[in-house]
Amino acid sequence: MGALVWLLIPLVAAVGAGLWGSWANRTRRTRGDGPELDGYARFRAAMERPHPGT
């Protein structure tokens, strides 16, 4: 009976590792490039404005 308990330890660890691996590798919703492109457009607009001191 003791040998079965020792065999259950790696089995439980393997199942736990499989569950954690599938959770860690799940597909996440991507934001896309929208916010980054909006920020870049604001940066370009700010750079193209004339400097107030000139």
C-alpha cells in the first residue's frame, strides 16, 4: 500500500503540472494596435505643430 502512495505523488504532480500548463498557455484576448497607433498619431501631431517660441 505504501508503494501506491509513492506512485500517486508523481501522478498528482503530473496532473497539476498539466493543468497549470494549460492555464498558463491559454489564449488571451489581444488588445490590437489601436491604442498604440492612437498614441503615435497624437505624438506626430504634437511634433508637427510649430514651436510657440519661434
